[in-house]
Amino acid sequence: MHATLLNCSLKRSPEPSNTQMLADSVVAVMKGWGVETTSYRLADLRLAHGVATELGEGDEWPRVHQSILASQILVVATPTWVGHPSSLAQQAIERMDAMISETGDDGRPVAYDKVAGVVVTGNEDGAHHVISEVAGALVDIGFTIPGQAWTYWNRGPGPGPTFSETSEGREWSYRTGRAMAANLVAVAKALAERPMPAPPS
Amino acid sequence: MHATLLNCSLKRSPEPSNTQMLADSVVAVMKGWGVETTSYRLADLRLAHGVATELGEGDEWPRVHQSILASQILVVATPTWVGHPSSLAQQAIERMDAMISETGDDGRPVAYDKVAGVVVTGNEDGAHHVISEVAGALVDIGFTIPGQAWTYWNRGPGPGPTFSETSEGREWSYRTGRAMAANLVAVAKALAERPMPAPPS
Amino acid sequence: MHATLLNCSLKRSPEPSNTQMLADSVVAVMKGWGVETTSYRLADLRLAHGVATELGEGDEWPRVHQSILASQILVVATPTWVGHPSSLAQQAIERMDAMISETGDDGRPVAYDKVAGVVVTGNEDGAHHVISEVAGALVDIGFTIPGQAWTYWNRGPGPGPTFSETSEGREWSYRTGRAMAANLVAVAKALAERPMPAPPS
Amino acid sequence: MHATLLNCSLKRSPEPSNTQMLADSVVAVMKGWGVETTSYRLADLRLAHGVATELGEGDEWPRVHQSILASQILVVATPTWVGHPSSLAQQAIERMDAMISETGDDGRPVAYDKVAGVVVTGNEDGAHHVISEVAGALVDIGFTIPGQAWTYWNRGPGPGPTFSETSEGREWSYRTGRAMAANLVAVAKALAERPMPAPPS
């Protein structure tokens, strides 16, 4: 079983990413369940703007797209900026928009039988909304969202430390992430054994 | 297999409900797949405000709650008001909030293995947002949202006819509803055969 | 200058309301600027469901509506439930929907020249989204939202104390509320002196 | 009086932009009221990812930022993708996030006394949500949102024509845009005459 992780942090490597740190904890748990994860840090890639899979030379989305197609699990990990998913998360959603009309021989959208979850960090309020925005878009595209397939970390209002700067609240986020990982893997297996039907005409 | 339908229209019986009309088309398809649905028109019930399952004498939520517990499928059907789910949809979500901490002997939230979908009507723009808001809340509570488990109907900006007043666009909404029904039933069966795990400690 | 405060807590009097506690701090500052505020605790009122101003005998919305019409400032104060404005906040928005088509002799919607702000409490994440949802609806109805006309309080993920149970973060929320009050009063005065125009035909 | 228009279409020049077409109608009305608008098509610019105003050589945001500082009116015009503001709209919001802590000698955030409005196009449902997301973020940064300072265009569910491909609904969007323009100019003038106060300490 394979997973693809999209880290939608605005920071490029090698700058440390709080979002990667929390997402990695979920990846580690999935690995214990036999899932190999390929991670993409979107800020390090050259991604064209648009809603198609192929957008010309130099655009690095097609290999991310291939990885998603080859995976049973997708994890979108994003910081919270002004209460929203990052622009890179939205850009990934826009590129995945093309998958709505990409279908297999059976007429099923390519995202069918795939599950997705969301990891959110931020030193500001907004995780539940970010999860709803990302999950709602992914359901639209055809992914199934298992119950409680998310985790997040932030603190209350006003300036404060980031995820990597304080251990406060971290254990809650890790424990919630362990449930997320277990639910992603379990539902992915259930759909592998009993696939979703072709859309009725 | 059983389903519960919550019609969150603001109108009481016997006033016709556009939301019921579209939701009934989904219920009819599910019936063809062997699913019996119990429908609740929330505007006809006396529902207390709060976030607990039991809120005292006269409150009719507990029997809705029992129906949800006895169902493998939940359909939330709501009109769009000022771009949002109706107040009755939000009230139902508030009451279901209690289910986050209701667990079985195995420590699993009671919504685990249950799937949910969303039906939206409105003569105004807003369905995708309403779907995200409702689906995001239900994932939080523990429901799994199958890919493309929604349908909706509305028209463009400005005043216009309602779902029952014009056939324009109706076929798209019905066809999308057939896919919704098929996906709800398929994923519910998959989870019945291979249940979600207890949350890791 | 007058203000109307809608407390959309799900709790009835005399149960203490965290939302009232934070909103009262804003009301007190506005009073220092010469603004008298009338408060409504919506859970104590009998409010019919619908999108009209008059919904029959026993419905107590019409006097809230009269108070809003007589005010230059509206404050919507709401708890956060499952990441959303409370069902009572949405119910108030639904009732105010009628104001879109209520116009004066000059053809201007009755909410023109009125300003609005939002107060949010919760022990869970979600305030920025709640503010966007409420403010977006109020702009639709015709209210003007002054810059930074909001305050909120919550804590990070997981179970925790409420606003009244801890002083943590409280000073930030009060200070932000003082700016909210000042901005509401300033923009209300600016619009009183220089009213918005009638909609072009 | 000056305005800045951010066209957040994903398409680059010289490809025609539906969003530009609707936004231009608002700009034309504002011009009749004496407002000169500078337009930026963000897809044509090289914009770095981050939440600061200065992000190094080659980044073209600083001149957009200068234009916003020199304007009394900001118009964010965006298409709707998977129900959300475009990734370029979110990127602009992220860059404007820095303005929260940019203050004048008087301690006031630089966005104070500025007004903002939103123009949305799409062949899919979602405009009200897009308006709420963008307006909510701009209020956070300090902009004032005048009542009904938005216009949009889309059609009902399913595939369909774009704004430039059909005249259906267009007159509603133009008329709503005329009100938007009038309200932006009126409230900008009101705030110019009676500025917002410095934040209380």
C-alpha cells in the first residue's frame, strides 16, 4: 500500500517546516501498518497555474499526479494562513481538479477507492475550517474521507510559538494523528477489497 | 441496511419542500439497493438547543439520535440560506456533537463505520460550501464521507425559480444523486465487512 | 448612537454565557464612546424558522428587527460549535435575510449606513471562520464591516477551560475588543455624516 | 482617489480572462466617479511564496504592495476553483498578511481607512463563499468592507458556458457591480473625511 504526502508549506527546503514535522508523525505510524509514503514539498517544485494535469515543459506537477494515481492514500498537509489553506494547497487542489474527468476503462473517476486525510499546523486559529475546505474539495474530486482522518496543532489567539518551538499541545496532535493514520489505512483496505461502483448513467 | 435522512428545510409540513424532493430521489435509488430510509423533517420536531443527546422532556432529538445509531448511512439534506447550511442543519450538527464522546465497548466513536452524504437545494449560489461545511463537521464526529457522496441544485445569481418550479438542471442533479446513492451504499458495505479500528491510545 | 447585540449562545438565562462575558466588554467600551446597547439573548426568545421578518403570532423576532433598524451598530456574538457559528446565529442571519429587500423611500436597503462586528468564543478552534461566515452574510444584507471589527477567544486543540474559567489569553481578547468597539463607532459616525448612495438602476 | 485591482485569474495574458471582463465593468463605473484604477494580473507577475512584503530579488509583489498603499480602494477579482478563491487570490492574501503589522506613525495598520470589494466569476457554484473568504481575510488585515461591495457571475450545476460565452445573467452581474462601485467610492470618501482611530492600548 502506498501513500502520497503533499506538504503545502510556503517555506522551501532546507528551512524547517512545522507542517512536515506533524505530517511525518502520521507517515511514521502508517509505515508501521505497511504503508510506504512518497512526500512532496510543493514549495520546492516548479508548479504551473491551471486546472489541467499537463501544463507544458518545466511543470513538475505530472510526477506528483503520477504518485497520487499510484497511491491508495493521499495526505494533504498545510499551514494556516489568514485562516485558510495555503496558496500551495489550493494550487494542488486546482491541479487535482482535472482528476474529476480522468476516468478508468470502467468510467470511474481515478480518485475512486482512494482515501484522503488532512494535517494542519499554524500558530493561529483555523484548523477545522482548513480541514473542511480541503476535505470538501477532495470529496468533490472523488476521494473518500474516513472518519476523523485529520490532525492539527495550533494555539489560541495572538502571537505565540510554533509547533516546533513548544511541546504544549503536541501530544494531543500526535495521538489524533495516530487515529488518523489507522483510519486512513483501514478504510483504504476496505475499499481495496470492495471497490466503489461505476457512476450510474 | 438502514439510512436516516435529516431534511433541514425551514418549512414545516405540509408545505412542499424542494429539499425533500431532491433528497427523495436519492432515497429511492438507495431503496433499489436494499436500503430502508427513515426520514425526519426537522422543522416539524421540537428540538432543544445544546450539544448533548438528552436535553430534557419534550425534546424530540433522542429518537432521531436512535435512528442515526441504528443506521449505516446518514443523509443531511439542507437548503442554502445566505450561502450557509440552514439553522436546522447546524442544530442537528450541534446535537450530533455529543456523538464524538459516545463510544462503544471497544472505545470507538459511535459514528465509526457509518457513512454520510449531503443534498443541497437553493435558488442561490452556495452548494459546494454547504457540502464542505456539513461534511467537514460529520468527519469530525466520525462519519466517513464517500467520494462524490453529494448532489445539489441551484441556478445562477439573482432571483429565479426553485427546484420544483423548473425542470432546468434537474436531470444533472438527479444523475449526480444516483452516483451519491451508489457510493454511500458501496462504502457502507465495505466498512460493514471491514470495520474501522479502535483509536490508538 | 445605538447598538444592538445578539448573543447567539445556545444556553438560556440564567446560565452564565462566556459569549456574553466577552461581548459585554465590547459593549462597555462602546458605552464610553456614547453608544447605548440593547442586548438580546436569542436562546431566551421564541424565534420562528424562516426568512421573513413577520412569521406569525408568538414569534419574538419582530422586536429584535425593530431594534436593529433603530441602531447604527450591530454586534453578533456567537459561540463556536463544530467549527461553525451557532444555530441561533444562523437563525438570526436567516431572519435578517428579509432585510435585503426591505428598502427605504430612497430605494436603499435598510442595512445601509449600519456597521456590524463579530464576537466569538469557544474552547475549540474556529473563530476566524465564524467571523468570515457571519461578516460575509452581513455584507450581503447591506451592513458595512469596519476593519478589524471583531474579537475572539479560544484555546488550542483538545479539551480545555472556557473563557470564564481561565484568564489565559483574556487580555488579548479584551484589547482586540477595544479596537473593535472604536472601529465600529468611528465608521458608524463616518457613514452617518456621509451616507451610502441609493443603488444605481 | 485611486484603486488597485488584483485579477487573480490562473490564466496569463494575452488569454482572455472572464474575471477581468466583469472586474473591468466595475472599474469603468468607478472611473465615472473619478477613481483611477491600476490593475495587476497576478498570473503575469513573478510572486514569491511567503507572508512578508519583501521576499528578495525578482519578486514583483513590492510594487503591487506600493500600489495598494497608494490606493483608497482595493478590488480582489478571482475565479472560483473547486469552490474556493484561486491560489493566486490566496497568495495575494498571504502577502497582504504582512500589512497587519505594518503601521503608520500613529500606530494604525496601513489598511485602515481603505475599503475593499470582491468580484467573482466561475462556471461553477461558489461565489458567496469566495466573497466571504476574501472579505473575511481583508477585514482581518484592516480593510473595511462596505455593504454589498461585491458582484459575481456563475450558472447552476454541471458544465456550462463562461461569462464571456453567454449573455445569460450578465445584466444582473453588471447592475450589482454598479452598486458595488458606488458603495466602495462612498465609503472610501466617508473614511477619508473621518478616519478610523488608532487602536486603543
